[in-house]
Amino acid sequence: MQMKLSDGEQHGIASTCLGEAEVIARLCANIADANVDAVILTSWQNCDYYSGFRTLFWTLDTRPLLAIARRDRARIAIIISSSEERNAQAWPNRHVQPMYHHGYTEVAVSAAGEFLNDLSAGAAVRFDYGPDMFGRGSIALIDYLRAAQRKCRLSHQADLIWQQRLVKSQHELATKRQARRIATASFFAGLADLRLDMDEYEFGQLLKQRMIALGADSVDRLPVRFDRAGKSYEQPNYNVPLAPGNFIWVGARRADQISDLDRVAKDQ
């Protein structure tokens, strides 16, 4: 089965750079309204949303990637490894300023610190930590900003970020639509795989294979339940066999975007 994007989804992906310009401008306006001097973005999701820079280097903690927005700058800076230079050049965005570091965590922290070095003493600097937002920061960077000569006032700024991220980017909208289609098509086609005495784990593995075949980048978490009364969806799949009268419940997600839908069938 082949997945085909609608004209609207294709346009959404093609206009991603325009969307990124809009989200960066809104972030800068929100920073000014909140009287914040800079916001440091450390999580994959936030860096992706605001900068549009996409890379597989998020799997390597040794080469940190940060995005920094300042109230006095129109562009957002991304602090990335020099090995990412060709990647950044392949996806140019005049609203994003790449800043390369030549090393690992310590060097990346120094590069981020240098970008913020001219802030006035006592500047308000916020991180993407807070409700449902954990980020991926460094104590070394916090120590740098709190040093005696800077004395930056540090805190989380999840509320400021969430007020904007409630509005989805073009990339998020397009990939969420794809994720829903993959999850739904996989579930209903996968019902043909079911047989009595098959367990939750085996059915889950077959569904993952279907999702990958339909275009999912990965299937990180796929709870499956065979039960009459219902069990916690947070439990891993077990060797619970399918029995007559069971409900079959599946919650699915897709790597970059969660499908955020459940599907249920009833075994007669």
C-alpha cells in the first residue's frame, strides 16, 4: 500500500521555511512581551519546531545541539557540530544562524556561552524546562551563565513556549496526518493477522512491521491489550493470549509525531 500526500499536505511541506519565519518572529515577540533576554532551547522537539533544522545527531549526546533566541536579535541561532555544516548548507534558512563548534559537550557549551556573552549582567535567561518539558541541557552551561561576572537570572519558560506550540507548524500538521493514516491503516489491516492463542507481544510486533512498511520512521511504543475488562495502557506487551470475548486495544505513535489515536476491536 502506498501513501500519497494530498495537495494541501504537499503545499504544507513546501512552505515549511515560511512557517519557520513566522514561528521565529512570534517567539521573539513573546520573549519581548515576557521581558526575557534570551531563551535556550535544548530539546529535539523545540529545536525542530523553531529552527526547522533536522538532523539524526539527536541520537548522540556527545555533540549537543542547542537553539538560542535573543530579544535583541531577529534570527534564531543554532549551536551545532562542525560535522553538520553540509547539512545546514543543504537547508539554508535566512532566519536561522548556524554557529559551529569543533568538539564535544564542553566546546558546545563554550560556543553557547560566547553567543550570550554580551548580555548585560543579571540578564533574564530561560530554558525549555517546566510542565511536560524536560529539555536536554548541561549543568556546565548553567554554571557558566551564573558565574560572578554574568549572574544571569535563570529559570524555566515552558509556559511561553507552550502558548506558541499549541499552534502547529506546517511540518507538524503534515506529519501528524501521515501518522494517523499509518496507525489506522495498520490496525485494521492487522486484524487479519489475529488468531486465538496469539499473544499481545506477537500481535504488537506484526503491527510494527505493518507501520514501518507504510512509512513510519520507527514505532517506539506500541501498547497492545487483550482483555475483557481493560488494563493499563502503560504496561508493556505481555505473553497474554487472545481469548474469545476479548477486547483488542492498540495505541499507536510515529517517531517524529505521535498519531495520538487508539483503535479498539471486539472479538466475537
